[in-house]
Amino acid sequence: MADQNRNQSEQPVVPMRPGGPGRGPMGHAAAREKPKNAKQTLKRLVGYIGSSKYLLFALLGVMLVTTLLSLAGPALQATAIDSITIDAADWTNLSVHIDKATLYRTLVALGAVYLLSSASTLLQGVVAAKLTRSTVLKLRGDLFARIERLPLRYIDTHKHGDIMSRMTNDVENISNTVSSSIASLFSGVLTLIGTVAIMLWYSPVMTLVAMITVPLTLLFGTKIGGTMRTLFSKQQAILGRLNGHVEEMVTGHKTVVAFGHEQRAIREFAEISEEMKKTSIRAQIFGGTMGPVMNFIGNLGFLLIAGVGGYLALDGVISVGVIQAFLIYARQFTRPINEIANQYAQIQTAIAGAERVFSVMDEPSEVNAGTLYPEDIRGEIRMKDVVFSYNPGEPVLKGLNLTVKPGQKIAIVGATGAGKTTIVNLLTRFYDIDSGEILLDGMELRDIERNTLRKNIAIVLQDTVLFSDTIGYNIRYGRLDASDEAVRAAAEAANADGFINRLPDGYDTQLSESGGNLSGGERQLLSIARAVLADPKILILDEATSSVDTRTEMHIQEAMIALMKNRTSLIIAHRLSTIRDADQIVVIENGRVAEAGSHEELLAKQGAYYSLYQKQYAGITT
């Protein structure tokens, strides 16, 4: 589980992006929702829809045709009905007159309208589907690009499952809503405008009657909608927490099982699921009330229209055909409102999801203000009075001073939480210092363009990150334009070619997630081969052999010795036996350099290093 106190333990180093998801501490920041602004969210979402201008204009054009055809139908029906007249001197003597020419022409026209309307509706669905996928493609692409540019601090303080939930669940909710609601919204607006215009032309009085129910619709819609928006926002936040818990439990399954915490994990999952159930039920209840309420209000208006229309027809103000047409137009007028009401729950889910997506996209990108692009880095590092804290007021480094000469091999040791890994985070600019100065070849580190800096640094981690691809690709990740020969040469230099060639598919062997079908030592050798291929000026080995057996460690040590040759190398290790031949050993205590020197010099001082060495090798003669 996540470490909640950064001055007690440090942030892990993660591979340089693009790369696999580094496991950082997972705080609870993801559960805190920012203030909601549905209007602004919809505006931004409409902006994404409008980015596909040609598809949008095509959809508007097709919907305009569809709407005009739907408006033409009732008018033609009215003409057909009015072509039949009834003369009645009294109820026992009825005379029916049919204008056959008008009736036949109108029926043919009506059939053509229905046929064209069906074709237009089909085309509308095709264009709407293309517009939806285009919108979602751009939205998901922008979100992924933003995530890749986020500073490491954001990744370390948010649950990874919640971040992934925004990429998958939230974007998919937006996709479903855009797909089902976009046509309803656009055609609804056109239909409302058209029907109101025609109803006013037929009868202003009856139009006013139809408008009586509009205030009721707005009142109930606003009241129910506000509650639904709150509930669906909470529902999406809980879903993110649920995904985060599942992601943690799957990734850390071995640890959960090793400590016998399966029941605890199940209990925590059940608690979050129960909270999700209660919130979802409330959200669905409120979402389900919107449709029936709107339908009732619509039927009430329809009843009023029918009564007033019948009264006016008896007075001879309007014809029977006009009444029939007006009733259909009135239904068309209320249909878009009812459709939107019935989809309101889905729309609120999409708005809540869009808010979560945009909240990530609004996070500031990793700062890259560097303007220097040095072509030949020697590898001289100087850290002067460096102060850094993960949390304000809780410094991890407290005025640290360190000098590394070009090509020098420096080992950094110290107790857990002393600040060793933090130094690596700062040298790679995963984090920036609070105060002080870090110089590389005399240049301020923050003045060097970030990618240029990282191309000259390679990291071999204790927890090797491998991708679900071939062994060859994972080595080539160090330099994507490398040839097959260069990849093989790097594997040979890292002592990895032996086990690779024993595999049936060799370099084309497909790795499972995180390289799970390889041993820990084999994964580490691939990581070293990747670093060899990158050919960096500066090499950082972050406890690279602490999790392997002694025999494997010997193979890895041989590979690392070759890798460190003629490079500035920083080694962070718990096993002091692996750093005896370092040019200098630096001991970190409480965020400062406690002492520095060779292995023999530090043992002779009988200081901090001597104490660490005695704890590891008590009773062993050196």
C-alpha cells in the first residue's frame, strides 16, 4: 500500500517517459473532486465535437433535411384530411365530398416524404457515429498526451487505477452519450424551432397553450438535474477509487498473498463496492424519475391542446385537418424535451466523466524551461546546498553538497529514507530542487533542455520495467533506431545473450506483462542491455542487484563493470559488498553527506559507513 509519510521513506525512481507505469506512492488526492462547472464542461466538450468541422456540418445538413421532412408530414396529412369535407344539415343527413386529385397528390407526396425521411435518418446515424468516434479519438488522444507530460509528482500522488479509469470508463461514458444524444440534441433544437414557427402560423392561441407546460418542465428539470449531477459526479469518483484498489491488488498480488491479507483486500473491495452501490442506486432513482415526470407534463400539455383545439374547431376557427396537424406538431414539440429527459441520467454521467477528464488535462505539464542543448556532455556533477522536500515543510535533502568528476564511479549509501533515491530523482529532473544548485558540466541543470538531459542519462532500477513486447524491442527501447546487430551487441555486453539464445524464439520471444515469464535476474540483464544500447554519458544504478541471488549478482556485476567503463556512474546499493571498488563512497544521513571516501578510508574512520558495514557483516572478516 501507499506510503503516506514522505519524510520517513522516499519516492521510487521510475523510468523516463515514455515508459511503463512506475509504481509510485498512491495518496488519496484522486478522491477529492474539484468544484463542478457543468456549463464550462459542456462548452469544452462541444469544442471537441466542433473540431471535426466537416462531419459536424454534414450532420447538421442531414439533420436539417430530416427535420424539414418530419415537419412536412403533418402539413401534408392536414391537406389530405381537409380534402375530405362533410356537409351536414343535421346528424341524419350527411354528405361527404372528396377532392380526389388533391387527395391522391397529397398521398403520393406523403409517401415520398416518409421514404426520404427514412433514408435521411439512416444517413444521419452514419454521420453521427463517425463524428462520435472522431470526437472521442481526439479527446482520448489529448488525455493520453497530457498524462504522458504530467510531472512525476502528480503520478506519485494519485492512484494509478483512478487515472486509468478516467482514460477508459470516463471517456467511454462520454462516447456513449455523444453517440446517443448528439443527434437528439441537435435535431431537437431544429425541431423545436420548426414546430413553434408552424404552430404560431396555424394558431397563436393554441401555441400559447402548448407553452404553458414549458415552465414546469424547466423547474422540475433544474431541480432533479442538480441532484443528479452531484450524485453522478460522486459515482464516478467512487468508481475511480474502486479501479485504483483493483489495480493495486492485482499489481501487488504477491505481497497481499505473502502477508495473508486476502480477506482484508476483499473486505476493502466490498466496502468501496457497497458505497458505489448506494450512490448508484440514488443516482439511478433520480435519473429514472426525470423521464416519467417529463412525460406526465408533456401529456398534460397534449390534453390542454386537444381541448382548446376542439373548442376552436367547433367555432369554425380552424379545420379538423389543422387540429390533427397541430396535435402532431405539439407532440413533436415535446418529444425532444422528453428524449433529453429520458437520456438525462446518461448525460449527467458523461458530464461528470468529462469533468474528471478535463481536471487531468488542466493539470500543468512537466516544466521544461531549458534552452541549452549540449552536444558533448562530460559528466561532471556538482550539487551545492541542495534542499528538497516532497511535502512542504518536510525536507528530505537539507543542504546537500556533492561533487562527481567525469568518469568517476560514486557509490551512495545510507539508511532507508536518508535521501539516496531522491538524489536520482533530482539528477534526472523527475523533480526540481527547492533551493540550492545542481550543475552538469558547469551548466545549471534546469537550463538544460529536459529531453537532452535524459538522453544522456540511463537508469538501471531494482524493479525492472519491461513491456509486453519482444525481448528485442525491450532492449531496443534504449535507442529505438538501433539495428538488430546493435541490439545483439548490447545483449552480449550485458551477459544477456546466453539466456536469450536458449529461448525458442530468441530475441523475438514475447514477454508477458512486466516480463513475468522471465526470472528477476534475466529481467535485470535486459535492463542493463537496454542501458548499454542507450550509450549514456551518465549511468545510475539504483540498487540494481539487491533482489537477486549471489550467482546472478556475479553475472550482473560483470555486466555493470563493462557498462560503467568511461562513464560517470552513480551506484545506490544496500549490499555494501558491491561497491568496494567504487572511486568514492558517499554516506547520506538525514539529507546531508555524512562522510565520503574509499571503502578502506571509511572503515578506518569508524564512522557512519563503518556502522553500516558492521550491521551487514558482523562477525565476517574483511
